[in-house]
Amino acid sequence: MKNQLELILKNAETDLEKAQSINDIEEIKLKYLSRKGELNSIKKNLKDLSDEDKRVVGAFANEIAQKLETEVKSKYEEFYKKELDEKLKCEKIDVTLPGKSIPMGKIHPITQTINEITEIFHTLGFTVAPDKNSPEVETEYYHFDGLNFPKDHPARDMQDTFYTTLAPNVILRGQTSGAQVRVMEEMKPPIRIIAPGRVYRNENVNSRKNNFFHQIEGLYVDKNVSFSDLKGILNEFLRLYFGASRPTRFRSSFFPFTEPSVEIDVQCIMCQGKGCRTCSGTGWLEILGAGMVDVNVLKGVGIDPEVYSGFAFGMGVERLAMLKYAIDDIRLFFNNDERFLKQF
Ligand code: DAH
């Protein structure tokens, strides 16, 4: 048995010398040292020996096992180190290589314009109305009735307004003015809010018109608000947004929810007022409607027109952006051409 043990050790040592990799070492461990390995099968036969032999041969078997384990371990470490060194050598990191640049998104020019206008109105004392007061899906009541639109007003026509199938009186809003009614129902004067948002109109799309666009509604209601406040605030806004040198003009107009009503035009930037395709030859582009809040609108929300007065306005965001950056086609904002968007 002793001879057998010595032979096993010798064979194992020869195998170890021939080993090329960690895998080979694992196989040697399995072959000689595992539970089903050669050393264990000898140990199983110890039970047939006399007590004295059992002790001697048993001790010798343990000695051999320990020796082999030590040798296997040191060989294993040798290969482990070698394989690691090789890995490190070929997986070297070149810290001088240029980094990978991650493309960053940009804020859309319309959002940029809304943010800029919102900032200006902040400095003039206006805050943004809560979203819930300015829904894109609106009822005819807030969109028309509460704003003093007569029942037979042409804007109520299906040709101008998108009606939904949700209910007969539910529409996609065509103006942000409904926010005025919702805000006045919930807040007491003094009220000084703006409400930016998207609006929808049943239009044929061309370079000046899209079937959805953005507006910013404004409302100021307090004691003694007069037409000169309207002029003062809106002129200051125009000066801050366009700079002092851009010609603007007030024109009288009509809206069912304001009396008197005005529209403001800004000189066309494409032709410097000479007249071109963008401004239909007039030299001017309309950017907003405004006026003193109609007495009927105030009464409708329970605000006493004997005590309070106010002005309101609604401006077109795309128009304002086109006039600032000389963009001659509204569709550029909506077809997501990176060459256009990257310029902002
Ligand atoms: N809602 C109007 C439109 O879409 C614009 C407007 C005009 C808003 C006068 C107002 C206003 O608040 O007072 O054409």
C-alpha cells in the first residue's frame, strides 16, 4: 500500500510538471485529491489492515495528501499569476486616447421662447397660473360662453374648432383665453397671471399657419386697472423682448371678451417693413391681441365690475420667435430637423 501511495505521488508530480494551465491543475486536483480521487480510494481500503498498519499507512497517506496539496497549490498560484499578467498586458488602457463625446440634447426654440417671455413677465410681477386652470382639452363653456362669445359666433363652427367625440361640448382649445375664466373663478383680485400653452386650430398648414401652435395668455385684474396700464406693461414687454429699436404699433380691434380691444403689430424682420411674402406685403406682423376685460366676463365669474377692472392679452409664441430670429416658415418648428434646431 505504501508503494501504491508513493506511485500515486510520483504520477501526480509528473502530471503537475506537464500542466500548462489552471484548467490542467483543476483536473489534477480532481484526479488525485477529490472525494472520488485516487488517494481517497486507497484510504477506503485501510479498514482491511491491522490496527498497527492502519496507523502507519494512514499517517503516510495523510502525509502524501498534504505534500501533494502543497505542490498543487503552489503550481496553481504560479499559473494564476501568469494568466493574470498576460491579461493585464493585453487589456492595457491607453489614457492618452481622446474621450467619447456624448451628444447633448437642446431645449426646443419654442420652449426657449416661452421661458424667456415667462421670465420677462416675472420681472413685471406676473406668475404662471396653475396647469389645472389651463387645460388643452376644454369645454365650450370656458372657451366661448364664459368669454362672452355669442351662441352663433363663427369661431364655434366646426370649420375653425376641433370638436372631440368625448362629449358634444368638449373641444381641443383654439386659444388659451379659457384660462382667464378658470383663474378668475378660483382667485380673488388682485390677479396677475400668465398661462402659456398649446392651442389647436382646424387650419390648412402653410408657411405661416400650423394646425397647432403656442400662446401665452395674460390677465391683470385689480382696482383701478386702466388702458394706460395695458399699454405700459405691453410696451415694456416688447422693449425687453425685442430691444428698443424694433418698431411696433397698436391697432384697434374686436374680441368678444374685451372692450376696447387692440392688436399689436411688430415690423417684419424679413423685409424691414418694405413688404414681403412673410408679411403679405404689409411690412407688419400681428403678434398679440389684448384689451380691457369685458364687463360681462367679470360678471360671469362673480367679480364686481364697479369695483374691479382688468386687462388681458394673448400672444402667439411662434410669431414672436419668428420675428426675433428671422424664421420665415412656421413648419420649421415642428418637423424636428436637427440642422434647424441646432442653431438655437
Ligand atoms: N384669444 C385671442 C386669439 O387667440 C387673443 C386674445 C385677444 C387674447 C385679446 C386676449 C385678449 O386675452 O384680451 O386670437
